[in-house]
Amino acid sequence: MQLRFPFRVAGVIDPDAAETAKADGIGRAVENTGPDWATACRNAIELMARRGIPFQAADLIAEGLIDEPDSPARWGGAFSTAAKDGVIEHAPESTTKSKRVTVHRSLCRQWIGTARARTAGTEAAA
């Protein structure tokens, strides 16, 4: 977990500027993602969310639900949008090592379907 101070410390990076830069980068990634991959990825995220178990991008690939995107930046946009839309949220122990070989087991976020997403899965099955 990243250390965050509840107040500004003189001489450090501006957290508001960092959040703005993050949002801008995610926005560019979303805008530049092909619609076919974006739709397939969103469907895969929604399917995994309905299962109610923690997952990461590598799980979508391992399940055969989606291929690697043309740029790894696409993942952030896809997961951030799904989180903003209330489909997924950070899993309780959300930071783990990535299963994707291409990132050499770097740290990544795990996600889990929200209660609403899990309920949508049971309604669809009924």
C-alpha cells in the first residue's frame, strides 16, 4: 500500500497534479483503444466480475476471454472505466504480483466484482 500523507508536504510532488496526469493518460488510452478490443475487454471484465472472485488482467487472457492489447496502456483505461461504472472495485488484498509474463511479475491491482455486478450475474442466470 502506498504511503499517503493527509496533508501537503512542502517540496514533494503535487498529488492533485499527479491525479490530473493519471486521468489525462487514462483518457488518452481509452480514446485510442479500438472499439472491438474495448468491447471484448469490457465483456470479459463483466463476466469475471459476476464470478465474485479476485482477478487481474492476466486472468482475462488465461480464460481465453481477450487477447493482449496493442499497448499495455489499454488495460488501465479498461479497468478504470469499469471501476468508475460500478462494475468492479479493488479486491480486499488488491496488490499482488502480475501473472503476465510480459511484465515480469511486477506489482498489479486485483479487482473483484461489486455487489451490483455479482447480483446482475445471478439475475441473468435465473
